[in-house]
Amino acid sequence: MEEQIGHFVEIATDDDIVMGILFRISEELIKITQILPGYGGVLPTLLPTSSVTFIRIQ
């Protein structure tokens, strides 16, 4: 998965879908940078790998 760093990803959890650029991945955490619509801002986001249902790489 490390070779996918910098790619746009869609990550599904039990109750949400989070989209952004994959920044870092470890055994316990996934860090992505979400691009916020409208304002062009970014939001660093940490997701525990245990909460991930699937990851789609675009």
C-alpha cells in the first residue's frame, strides 16, 4: 500500500466515506488529506485501520 502514497483514495468505514489524498499508512493508522469543497481548504484526517471497511484507489 505504501506505493499508493500521494494517490486519491476513497475510504469506507461503517458509517462514512472519506475521500482525500493518501499521506501515510501504518499498521494502526491511515492518514489522508481531505480536500474541502467550496473553500479549497484541506483537512488532515487520521483513521484507525480497524474502522476501515474498504479502500478504493483512484
